[in-house]
Amino acid sequence: MTQRATPVSVPRWVGQLMREIDTLEFGEGFARMTDDTEMFFGTAHVVGAEAVKAFFVTIDEPLHIEHTVLECWDAPDGVLFLRGEAVMAKKTDPDTIVRAPFMHLYRLDDGRIRTLHVTAGPLRTDAVM
């Protein structure tokens, strides 16, 4: 039997997770992570909900940022894919706006995020780093 990903509406918790990444005010979205959640963000490997939060604070605190999910697909065995765009600017240079495409791959276990793989870019890193 061929297994396929199916386009779906963006789950409410994903929208909440994106808002929490943008505002760095963590709550319901990040509550789906556990002490064992693993995040792979480019070459970074981060383990545990608190470490994932700290990672996002480190990279996003200097920025005004807004993530928008453009497409979402549900696949068998608790896999969720999403494609989106982040619009960002340094807080010290708000007029230089950068848009970066991103992909997330979630592996879920009973509604909890077991792993999160994030690919972002290409982007003008000189404008936001």
C-alpha cells in the first residue's frame, strides 16, 4: 500500500507554536514538547523543551519576526510537514526586511512533538545576524 501525505488545514497548535516563536512568550504550543523532544535546526541539535525555548530566544530575541504557514500536510505514523515564510528584521534596523522560506517536519507521538526538523533559507544572513 502506498502511503501519502494529505494536505490539511494548519492545526491550531501549530499556529500557536508559530506565535510563541514570534513573541517568545511560551505556552500552549510549546507544551507539546517534552524533556525528550529533539529539534534539528540546520546543523544545531537541541534536546528538551526548555533547551528549544532557549535556542529560539537566542536567535529570535534580536529580531522582529513573523512566521506564516503557507501549506501543511499530514502523513501516516504521526508525521506533519509544513511550509512557510518568516518575515524578519533586526530590532536595530527595522527597515531592512528579510523573507526566508522554511520547512518543518514534525514527528508526533500521542500529540506530543517527538522530533522537529527545521530548514530555513536561503536568506540574507548579513541583514539579520
